[in-house]
Amino acid sequence: MSASIASSGPALSAVDHWLVAADSALRTLAGASHAGRPEPGAADAAGGEALPMDDAERRLSGALMRVNHVGEVCAQALYQAQALTARSPALRAQMLAAAHEETDHLAWTQSRMKALGARPSLLNPVWFGGAFAIGLLAGRLGDARSLGFVVETERQVEQHLAGHLKRLPEADAASRAVVAQMQADEARHADDALAAGAVTLPAPVQGLMRMAAKVMTTVAHRV
């Protein structure tokens, strides 16, 4: 049983929840995440010849998957922090379930980076720490606003992934399959948060979130 799923049990104390969050952070930053679902497109790629990519296409795919991997590092931090500050057990369980599913994304993007000869961002500890602090702040604002933060984050991620689907080389079918599945999962997470009672965040907050995401994606593309 994964740490995330185990942490949703009612018997855990506040200290236990913090220990689970710390364990998740270490696993995330150490690259020790394992997917619970098969990697999208992996079976198709193994069963036939992949289309050739030139060096420029491979570098582009690697950089885009590094950006997506950073996004999943941040997702782990956000969901774990919001679970810690959730005021209801039901919301805590929802946040941890989403974090568990995002672990698949983390493992898939890591796998694609390795296949493409790309490395993770050197700033992953910084990204994780910043996202964790933001998640704690969002959670402190109350469950409805915390859910609203999830909705806005996931909607922005959907748009970001749609942009990557346009930029990824057609020959890189494996990365495209991963990104498409991630996009579908993020849309569902946003819908689930809306159904759970999310409130719409003020426009200035949404704008600040877009600015922060732009800085992260621009830097992670190269570093």
C-alpha cells in the first residue's frame, strides 16, 4: 500500500500526517516514484518501430517532458500541503487520492526523460519547497478556497499540456500519449474539486498563479 493511500486513514495523528508528507517529499525528489497504472503508449511503442527523431526533436521533447516533470513535482507538494491543512477528513482524503494519481504522472514523465536522454530540473528542491508553501497557504484559507485553488491550478495545467501537445514532435508518440492522459486526469481533478464545493478565486490571484507558472516553465525548460 502506498504512503499516500495509507495516510488517508482516520487513525493517523497530525504528526503522522507530517511524516507521510516528508516521506512523499523524499520519494519525489529522489526520483523513487512508481506508477500504479501502465505508462500510456508504452505497449504500442514496444510492439512496433517508433518513428525516428532527429537531435533537435529529441532535445525539444526532453525539455518539454522536464517541464512536465517539474509540474508533477509541484503537484505532489501542493496536494500534500493542502491535505495537511484540510479541515475535513473527506477533503484530506480527496487531496491524497489526487496526489496518489499524480504519482503516476511523476513516474511517467521521469520515464520519458530517461528514454529521451534528458535530466530532471536541477531546481526541483526549490520548486517543491515553493509549491509546498503555496499549498499550505491555500489550505489555511479554508476548504472551499483550497478547492478553488485546485480548480484554477488544474485548468491552467490543462492549457499548458494542450500547448505541449502542439509542440511535441509527431514522431514522439510515447510522450504525446503520456501528455494526453495527464491532460485528461487534470481535467477530472478540477471537475472533482468543483463538485466538492470549490469557490472561484479572485481574478488577481488567478493572474499571479499564471505569472508564477510562466516563470517555472520558462526556467525549467533549460535548467
